[in-house]
Amino acid sequence: MEQLISEGSAYRSLYENHPDAIYIMNTQGVYVDANRSTERITGYNKEELFSLPKNALFCEEGLKNRSSYMDQALSGTSQNFEIQFRHKNGDIRDARITYVPIKIEEEIVGIYGIAQDITEQIIARSKLEESEQRYKSLFKYNPSSVYSLDLEGNYLSVNDQLTVLTGYTKEELLTGSFHEKLMPEELGNTIKHFELAKQGLLQYFESSVLRKDGEERRVHITNVPIIIKGQIVGVYGIARDITDEKLYIEQIKKLSSQHSLILNSVSEGIYGLDREGKSIFINPAGAEMLGYDKDEFTGLNSHDFIHHTQADGSHHEMSNCPIYQTIRDGRSRVVNEDVFWRKDGSSFLVSYHTNPIMDQGEIKGAVVVFNDITTEREIMRAKELAERTAQVKSQFLSMMSHEIRTPMNGMIGMTELLLDSDLNEEQRSYVDILRSSSESLLSILNDILDFSKMEAGKMVLKPAMFDLRELVNEVMELFMGQASEKGLLFKAVVEEGVPNLIIADPIRVKQILVNLIGNALKFTEQGQVTVTITPVGSNDSDNLSLEFSIADTGIGIPADKLDELFLSFSQLHPVINRKYGGTGLGLAICKQLVELMGSSIFVDSVEGAGSVFRFFLPIQTVQDDCDE
């Protein structure tokens, strides 16, 4: 034995540097030698290890088996076993040990011990077993039907609940596919969702199962892709029987029909909701107040359609809605003043109370009873006041228009005459300033008058046939000098498919373009301004629209100011206003003109990088000689 572990032995280097703990015991179980890994795994150096009492390393419950394994090794048979040992620091660790008898001249003189610390493996194995057990419990005892399918739709595993749902045994299910268990008319839709799940997309849908006894059951199905090592190898299915739930809803609908005479006789609005907040009935008074047909209202999510916005214009969070709180907790609530929204987008003040729909102690939904508390007198008073205010403002502005325009036109005319006369350079500069200032003042006056007309509802569009390209060229000519002075690239792009002749209001189209292009040039010091016109929709008189885009590389608009951009008299910053001027009405007028034409205006902007204003113009096209 001394020869095997001597310093000159050929195996000494392998012995000392092996990653496993290797040690030598004599026939009495006393340690004779140990390699470095033994010291690392146990925490004891050789001297400490050799001085330990026999069996001191091992936990008491494993000693009897260890003695048995030693006896068998000493009888000539190698042994493999697992045992717990105590590390020098006091930790209990797990080891896998092999005992190999040492023979010298056919005599067993000791035992080689080869040990591996498998504590981490034991912990990992325990966690895996625990996880597997949880999965098996979830699979087996889940109240829903749980199953797995291969990529062809064949059942790989099913839980007991699926056999209850379908009436088939596990053996019958595992020899077929889901195709055979569905109502024929549901097969196409179910296969569609199965194919999407195979692409890695989680699916939720409803279908109908045909039981073995011929009964149809309605189910809600969740399809989850099974992914192993990055590959989709199958699909998990979770099916919940919702037949009784559907029947209950039908019963509620039937009950509402039976009591329709009562509901029809009351003046209050009454509607009912299910647990998801979808309406299940409404009485005639409620439907009339909200502007819906009874059948049209049924099935709508009431919060999204009639209770989405509060009186101050802020979004009404569903979690704060008293009606949904009643559905959740079953408590009745009374609200003295709130806002409901009609189908046409108008709103009215209501008071309402909401009560839960209960069945055997379970909340099934809620009933809402509401009254319109917006009195006719208040409406008329507000309307008359607004009309009087608008009339007075309109009269005042009309008078001011005449009183200011006349001298302004005289001033502009006189500056034209002065500029045609013999002036020196200094005088001509003064007259130019006078003319420019007069024209700016007249432009501001025109903006105010236009805005007043639109506010009073007196702005009337005058559609006419005109050449779009000619109008765009006219507008571009107006700004060529300003763009050239700034050294800007200024261009217009009319894309293919845009007709030459269209029917729209040319004056207002030109006004919008002048405002948007003027702003783009005003706020752009370098780079370019590009006007682009693109056809949208089919090229016929009913469906064609044109998208106008004015893009610049100017100062841009801060993100927190975008919401204020189209407000009347809105100025983004006093410093910018002083530098560039303006009344803050231009974009507000553009917005109202575009909306008057039946469209919308949008803006995308990055501060410091530029802006893009877009609006859509619904038009009628006219065939001209060039198009034929």
C-alpha cells in the first residue's frame, strides 16, 4: 500500500490533482492518505483529517450503511452509495462515494475512497422534483380541462376534467385529435387559433365541444405554445366549460323581456350589465336618453361608450367608476351628479344609483337607474347667452372690420404710390417698413375676422373647380423671396395620381397652405421646407382624398406643448413670440377650416429637428383634357 502512494509513484500526480476527493483507508477504516480535493471538499487538511475520530465526518443516520459498504469492500466488492457528511464549517453536505478494495499480492490491505460533493445536484434535483410535482398537481387537479397536443393536433396528455367535459375516456382521447371533438361549424375557427398558437402566439377564443353522448357544450379555450430549447413542439390547451354561464345570461335576457312592461312604463333610464360590464338590457327611456336603439346598446361595454370621460374632460378610469366598483364588491351606490355620453358624442348631466345583480350570494352584474338632470331651462339660457354673445362679437368685429380696413387699405395704397415716386434710399426704406407693417396688421385683422366667423358658425365653404397645381405654384411664388433670403431649399412635390382639376374651396385651401408654409419658413433658419401632395384612396369622385404635408427643418415644437398648438391665441413661449411675432390664431384657423372641410390636421415634431404638418382634403375630381 505504501508503494501506491509513495512520492515516486507514477500515479501520484494524477492522485493529487484529481477533481474528486480520493483517500486511502486501512482495514480498520483509519485514513492513511488523502489528496488535495479531499481537503477542499471536507475543509480539513490532512493532519486534521487523520486525527479525527473514526466516523466523525459522517452524519449518524448514515453510519450503519457506511459500515456495511466498508465490510463489503473489504470482502472484495466495490461499493457505490450516497451519504451526508459534516463539513469543517458545520454545514451538512451530500456526497456520492465509491469504495474500491486495495489488493497487494492478492491480499486486501485497505480501501480507496472516491467522493464527489453532490450537494448542489441534490438541491437542484429536489427543486426539479418539486416543480414537476406542482405541474402534475396543477395538471391533474385543475378545475379546467387541461391537455397537450402535438403539432398535428393529436392529444399527448389529458387531465381527468377533460374526460368529464367530453365524456370520452383518456384512452379514447389519446388515440385521436381535437378535430373529432368539436362541432363541425366550429372546426375552422378552432384550427385557425391552433395554427396561430403553433406560431408562438397566445390564443383566447370560444368554441363548442361535441360530447360523446351528442350533447353540445360551449367552452372558452386558451392555447399556449409549448417551447423546448427555442423550438415550438406542441400546444397546451386549457378549456373552461361556460355553457351554464351562457345559459344564465340567456335567462337574464329572458327575465328582462318578461318584465319589459314594467321597464317601459318608467321615465328613468334603466340598464343592466354582466360581470364584464357589457350591457344585457336597457329600457326605452334609457335608450332614448342615450340615443341608442335597444338592440344596438345590448352587448356594448357601457364604460367605453357612455361613461368614458368626466365633466372636466379627463379620462374616467374604470377602476374609479362606481358602477364597476358595485360589480366587484356588490355594494349599492348613489351618485348625485355625473356625466353620461350619448351615441352622437354629446354629454348630459345625470344622477344615478347602481345595485348589484345577485344570485345565491354570487354577483352576476349590476343594474343602473339614471335621470337626466340637465334642465331645459338651463340649456336654453346657456344657448341664448351664447347666441347673444356671438352676435354682439360678430357685430363689433364687423364694424371694426369696416372702420379699420378702410384706413388700412388707404395706407397701403399710399405706400404703393410713394414707392413709385422718386425717393432716396433712406426714404424708400421707411416706406417699405410702413407698407410691411400695414400689410401685417391687415393680415392679423383678417385672421381675427375669419376666426370670429368660424366661432359664430358663419363661415361657409364655396366649392369650385380649380387647377390644384396652379394654386400650389401661386402659393410657392409668394414665399420664394423669403426662402431665398434665408438660403433655404424650398420645393413642392405633387405625386403621381394627384388630379389637375378638383372641386373644393380654393380660397380656403390657399389660406391653409399660406398659413402652414408661412409658419414653416418663419421658424426655419437653415435646411429646407418641402410641400408634398399625395393621393389617398381610389381615384374616383366619391372616395379620393389628398394628403398635404408641409415639412421643415426648423426649431421644432417641445413635446409638452403639442397639445396647445392648435388652441386660439396660443403662443409656445414669450421669447419665441417676441422673436417671430404672430397672433397665435393661424394654426387655430387652419384646424377649424380643415374640420369644416370634413377632415383633420396633425403634427409630428421633434424639438430642434423640425416639424411636419399634415392634413387631408376630401375632394371631387374633374376629368380634363390632359387626363383623357
